[in-house]
Amino acid sequence: MENINTLIQRLDWDTPVAEKANAMKQLQDIHEDELHLLLQSLTKGHWDGAAEVIIKLGYPRIERILPGLLVWIQDINWPGAGLIADFLREIGDPVIPYIQDVFNQHSDDEEWIGWIFEGIIDHWNTNLISQIQEELIRLSTGGYSGLKSLRTLLVHRIYPKDAVELILQDKKKKTLLEIMELDASNPGIDCEALQRGFREQAKTGLNRSYIEQNEEKYLFCNRKSSLQNFLSEIEELESEVSGFN
């Protein structure tokens, strides 16, 4: 087997097919102490190839890098992330403690948790879901991850339909109230006019200065937009729950 770093270099997108295939074959003999070198190795151009090597190694050989594989799907748009998500989904039970760690220690990372749901949890059976029931219940009180948790608790009949409906009604009420309070404490701010002003300033190259001058208005508009988007997600889930049998 050639030097590990040399082989990983050949996983790049631009490496000739035969040369890359040979490197991937040799990397099947990688020592477990060197597995971490495959985790989002070098540049993003190497990540797809590294993901393929990891998948070919399979479980349980890659057990020690399971936490690093979950980190890989912090953004499913990263090269190789989709492959890794599918791989983790199929591993099943051994991944659960690491997902629990993410849910318990990074509950404020809505995007990462969202990708874990979309790539893994949304495809799991009730037996697997029941093992993370406690974490799902805790997450259900939160924002976007709370909505994903509620949907999972409903689909796997951990929470009854009427309980989910009541929780959603409460979330909706609180969100509407927050929007009203936000408007009341910031009267007269026109977010559409603010954006038009930004586009005009962008033509002159002064858009950064414009943002600095209107920082408080931007904070208001961004917060209101976030709340309105969250409200839309609540209403979308409400509609789904209403048709659930």
C-alpha cells in the first residue's frame, strides 16, 4: 500500500478514472488509526471520493469515525454528504448514541438537526425512532427542529394527533403574538422599502454603508421574516396533521 496521504490526494475530482479507482482499492487496506484522514479530507474536491471509500469499507470497520460522519452532514450540499447520510441511515442502531449526542449538545443548531432528520430519521422505522423518543420529546418544544420532532412523534404514534394539534396551536399563538409585539415596538418600518433602498445603493457600491446606517431596521426585518417563515411551517404541518389518520 502506498503512502496514505498520496492515495487520498488521488481521490480528487480531476484524477483520471483508472488512477482514482486504484487509489480507492488500495485505501481498503487503511489502518483504523488512519480512518480520520478520510473525514472531509483535503479540499472539497476530494470529499466525494473519500465518502465512497468509507462506504466501501463499511460498518463496523468505520465505527470509530461515526461522530465525524455525522459532522459531515451539517450541510447536505457538501460533496459526499448525501452518500454519507444514506450510509448512516442504513447502519441504524449504532448511529443512535451519536445522534442523541448531537440532539442533546447542539439543540440550537437547527440546520444540522434538520439535515439529520431529512437524511436519516425521516427514513427510519418505529423501532429505531422509539430509541430516540426522549430526545424527540425534548426537541419538540423548540423551533424548526421542534416541528420536525412533532411530525416524527405523530407518524410513529408516540404522540396522538390531538396532542400534536394542541402543541401546534400553542406554537402558532406564541409566534403570532411575537410578531405583533415586534411590530408594536418598531412602528413605521417598511421592510420592502428597505430592500428597495439596498438595491439602489448596490448600484453605486454603497450597499455596505446603507446596511450599517439601517442596522436596527435590518435586525427587525430579518427577525420578522424568520417568524413569518416559522409561522408558515407551523401552518404547513397543521395541514398535514389534519389529514393524518
